[in-house]
Amino acid sequence: MAKRRRGIYLLPNLFTTAALFAGFYSIVAAMNEKFEAAAIAIFVAMVLDGMDGRIARLTNTQSDFGVQYDSLSDMVSFGLAPALVMYQWTLVDMGKLGWLAAFVYAASAALRLARFNTQAGSADKRFFQGLPSPAAAAVLAGMIWVGSSYELAEGATLLVFCFPATILVGILMVSNVRYHSFKQFDLKGRVPFMAVLIVVAVFAFIASEPPLVLFSLAGIYAVSGPVITLAMLRKHRESRKMSENTGSE
């Protein structure tokens, strides 16, 4: 009988811990009314969260423990942190409606992560079902970062943008809307030289105005899901009509 090995892989779980730390720091920063730092911390958690899984695959250090730890870290960094930071930034002025909107987002993130974990083995790897929690967090964190940088946290901004956006992003997470996963990109393979230049240009573009660019990219990705889903439904209906017309001839 083979002896069961104890212990965990250190390298990928270090990145997961760092992402968890960034998410926790975001909440602490919001409590101290450092909202710009709180929003940046959420984006830092996104970067670290994107690295831990890839490092685990590249170094062949995947484990069930790492999967569960990553999911719990995501709940803090992309579920609780964005909800609480948004609440502290503007929703607190709405009273009960404000914290209920924040709860809807946090609960949606938990449901989204639970669904992802249970469907990970059978889902189409090319698409996510529902808006991924890091992307949802990027929408709220980007909104907070832009608002803090340009001092937009006023009553009109609160009512028109923040409250409905918090609820809508939460609904998108638990919806059946499809989003590209971009998992088909091979990071280990060779790429043309122009691809490196494009990456450099993207970094320069983000560095030119980080809050506005990152918020815009997150918003575009959030909107892309309904667009892709509607296009796929329309294509499916057209193919269905064509097959029905062919069968009736």
C-alpha cells in the first residue's frame, strides 16, 4: 500500500496567499477611507490569482488543496472585498438598500465560485458560465478607482452608477451568460516577434491612465458576455430554421 504524502506545494500557494493578503488589505484600506489603495489592492489580487494556477500547471504542482484554497482566496479578494469597499465608498449613504446591494454582490460571488467548482470537470474550457468573479471585482474596483481619482463620489454618481452596477454585476456572475475564458492561449509556445511588441504597447496604454483604462477594459469584458450569448442564440436559431426548411422540402 502506497504511503500517502503529506504537506502542500509551497510555490503556487504562496501566490494564493499573496492574493488573499491583497484582498484582506483592500478591506482594511477601505475601513481607513483609503479607497484608491483599496481598489489597487483588488487589481493586485487579480494579477496574483492569475499567476498561481498557471505556475502550478507549469511546475506540475496542482493539488486539490490548492484548488480549494484558491477558491476561498477568491471569495475574500473578489467577493467580500469589492462588496465591502463599494459599501464603504458610496453605498453606506443609502442605508439598508446600500448594504443589501453589497450583500447581493457577495452572495452572487459565492454562488458563482461554488458553481464553477462543481462544473469544472464538465464545462467547456473555451467559455465561462457567468461573469468570472475577478472580472466582476475589476468592474467595481475600477469604478471606485476612477471615482476616487477624479473625485466623483457624489449623490448623483451613487444613484445612477454604483448602486445598479453592484447589483447588475452580481446578477451577471450567477447568470448563464457566456464569457470567453482565453484559456486557449499557449503561454509555453513560441509567438511572433510582433506579439511581444503588442504586449509592450498594451502595458504602455494601461500605464498612461491606469484607473480609466482598467475600468474600461473590465466594462468591455462585462458587456461582451451578453453580446456573445445573443450572437450565439441568433446563430443557433438561424441554423435551426435552415434545418427545418431543408427538412420540409
